[in-house]
Amino acid sequence: MVAPMPGSSWPSGFFEAATALLGNRFTRDSDVLEAYGRDWTKVFTAAPSAVAFTETTDEVAALLKLCHSFDVAVVPSGGRTGLAGGAVAAHGEVVLSLERMRRIDPVDPLARTVRCQAGAVTAAVHEHCAEAGLTWPVDFASAGQSQIGGNIATNAGGVRVVRYGLTRQWVLGLEVVTMAGDVLQLNGDLEKNNTGFDLRQLFIGSEGTLGIITAATLKLAPLPGASRVALLAVQDLRAGLSVFLSARQQVGFELLAFEYLTDECLQLVLKELGTPHPLPSPAPAYVLVEIEIPTATESEAAEAWLGELFERELVVDGVLGASVAQSEELWAYRERISETLSKTGFLHKNDVSVPVRRLADFVDDMHAEFTQRYPHFDIYFFGHVGDGNLHVNVMKPAEMPQADFLEQCHGTDQVLFELINRHRGSISAEHGIGLLKKEFLGYSRGPIELALFRSIKRAFDPKGLLNPGKVFDFAPGDHS
Ligand SMILES: Cc1cc2nc3c(=O)[nH]c(=O)nc-3n(C[C@H](O)[C@H](O)[C@H](O)COP(=O)(O)OP(=O)(O)OC[C@H]3O[C@@H](n4cnc5c(N)ncnc54)[C@H](O)[C@@H]3O)c2cc1C
């Protein structure tokens, strides 16, 4: 439900000025407020005062200038697939949706770049670039809805990080509008530019707290060649990581993805899909491996490696996708986990990382702590383990009231983050901090770092009007 009309407390003249700028693209329609006031987390109450649909960078600049002069807070909104509450407007803010700014320019094959507006949908960029044999190699299950601006603002990761790295590595230039309405062109289309601080990098991963990204020049990679996908049964995460080490030590082929899922996760997805188990008998866990095999030589090397895994008894069983359709089916087992878990019950999610060499010890410690302290909770975990990244999901027992569950999850978070701290990890690997993990940021960032965060915020948004309350709290007069 949308809370009652927070915009009624706007300074006089603001509504008229915003409407004069955007016409009916500045709306207070209650269905629009409800839809655009929240993201995928769905745990926060949507209470925006209006939603603005800009179509040009000039309009973004004019709207921000207006909000700045009237002291009205703004929440940037992309595809709203975020999992940390970063795009939630819960306190009467104006939501600025970039969805009408989705132009994608022709690919530049010489520079291997593409320029697009921030509202371009990630999958649309993939399709556009594929025609030129190139790809923006940031990819995940929500790519059909997420936007380039949102991907950049969250420094998104995904299933190809093990091969290509994070979004940060694939952004050449940014156009950003500050809260005062200044338009910054950061790094243009330059590969090389050593002229002082690289402000572009500050905006990547800033979760909409420093400026609105309106356009970007993206770096592109050659589209990967043919690939094979295998689902390999393993005894546990430690065995899965031995498979990863073995893959890393091979020279004949490249890994495109290396994912981990437990049998509990797979069983839920199979039930949802109504399909039988892909293996004759279930194993405790699985790794999903995608290997690039552009030529017969790589294909032979990959097959020899898979055979060796069985000989060394690192894997106990497995299935190799024999066709594109079968490979997609294997991928669906991994990619549908998030959605299926959300449909199954009420979840408390975490997205953590530790150095990959510490991952197995971290998971052993986590199991020991959770079994001792929270034996009544079912924990589902899976993730991009090649990057040291695990998604840890706690399912609410059916009979437990939601409020009690959330209170107990506060405790599970503390246990988890103490462990993360001990294993020198991060409380948010790729989803960001937003509203959801703000309280725990101190487990990953020290007091001096947080003071520097506030100094940077003050430099770009001294009044604290842009995505207020996200990532860390900031008060305009606060010089701590
Ligand atoms: C099924 C599923 C699977 C997912 N898998 C992954 C995964 O594997 N890896 C991963 O990293 N994430 C994953 N996500 C999370 C999410 O899809 C990413 O964080 C994505 O990058 C968010 O993009 P968005 O456009 O939806 O942003 P939104 O949710 O709209 O916004 C995210 C943040 O960016 C800010 N923002 C949005 N647009 C702009 C802009 N133009 N300028 C400034 N700030 C802006 C918002 O204010 C907010 O703080 C998954 C989500 C789902 C639902």
C-alpha cells in the first residue's frame, strides 16, 4: 500500500513548476506510485510523492535543479530489480525513472564500444551488440528488466564475473547529472586518460547517492564462441572448489561461469518446473560449469578434463548439455533459484563474499553456528562461488509470525557478519547496501572510510537530497 500523499508537504510552487517541466510525465497516480516506489526486495513500504519520467538529459538536469532549489528529495529508479532497497522511495521522495531514456547508438566496431542512455534494458543492449558479434559481458537472471544505469549504479556482477570481472571493468565513459543540475561528461570515450582523479569510478557502485547516470559508453568484448554447460554432482562446497581449482589449472579452454547450488535449491526449482531430477540420484550439491569451446581443440581439452574429474572422484555424477536447449535447461536450474525461493515462502536474503581460498572454511563455520543457534531455520545457499560469492537465504518457518522471524534474522545477520569479518569478507558482494544492509556497513568499512564517504557525499550533494538514507546516513551539517 502507498502511504497517504506525502507530496502534500511540498513547498508551494514545486508541483506547478515540475508539471510545467514534464506535463503528465510528472505523475501522482496511486498505481504508478505503488509500482515505482519499490524494488524487488518488496519488504519496504512504497511512499513516494510523485514519479517523474524524463526523456532527455536536459530534462533530468532541469528537474534536479528544481528539486534542489525546493529542497525536495529524489530517488533514481532503473529496472527496480535491485535486491537491497536502493530504489525504494519510502519517505515522500520524487522517483526519477530513467525508463524512457533507452536509446542505444550503433556499435563502434573499431573501438569496440556502444553508447546508450541509462534506461536501456540490459538484455536489449546484449541483443543490439550481438548483431556486431560483440557483447557487454555483464549478465544475470534479471537482465530482461534491469537497466544499464541501475547496473552501473550497483556495479553489478552476475554469472560471467569469473571470466570478465564486474561492471566497473566495462564502463568507459559516463554522463552524470548532479543534484545541482550540472551535467558531467566523465572520461568520454577514452581508453587512456591519466589526467587526475577518475570521477567516473566514484559513480560506479554509488547506488544513486552521488548523481543520476543518464548515459554511458560501454566497453564490449567479442561474443564468446560455442560453449558447453555441465551440471556436476559434488559432495560439498570443498569438493566443488577442488573442481574450480582443477579448471583454473587447465590451459586448453576458458571457463565462462562457475556456479554452486545445493540439492535443496535444485529440488525446489525442479518442483516449480515440474521436471524430473537431471541425474539418476540426487547428490548433496552441484557445480554448474560453462566452458567456452570455440574450436575442436578446446572441445577435446574440455572433454578430457571432465573425464579426469570423474577419474579423480572429484565429481560423483554429472550431465553435459548435448544441445543449446539442454544447456539452457541446466542454466535454468541455477538462474531460477532466486525467483523460486521467493515464491516458496518469506525469505531473508544475504549476498556475501570472502576470498575464494577461505570460502569452504567460512561455510563450515557458518553451518556450525547456524546449526547450534538456529536449528529451526532452513538455509538455502548458492552462488557465483568462483568469485567467492555466496547467496545465503533463510526461509521463514510456515508457522512463525513474520515479525518474530525478522527479529531473529537480525541475530542471524550478526552471526553471519561476525564470520564475514573474521574471514575478511564483504557483507554485500554484488547486491549493494541500499536500505537493507545499511545498519551493518561497519562490518565491512572502517570509521575513517565512512567519514571519507560522507566527505564525498558532501562534495556532490551537500543538502543530502539524492537517494537519502541509502548506503549510509548523511545529515547536511554533519562533518563527522
Ligand atoms: C532474479 C534476480 C537475479 C539477480 N542476479 C543478480 C546477479 O547475479 N548479480 C548482480 O549483481 N545482481 C543481481 N540482481 C540484482 C539486480 O538485478 C542488479 O542489482 C541490477 O544491476 C539492478 O539494476 P536495476 O536497473 O534494476 O536497478 P534498480 O533496482 O532500479 O536500482 C538499483 C540502484 O541503482 C540506483 N539507480 C538506478 N538507476 C540509476 C541511474 N540511472 N543513476 C543513478 N542511480 C541509479 C537506484 O537508486 C538504486 O540505488 C538480481 C536480481 C534479481 C531479481
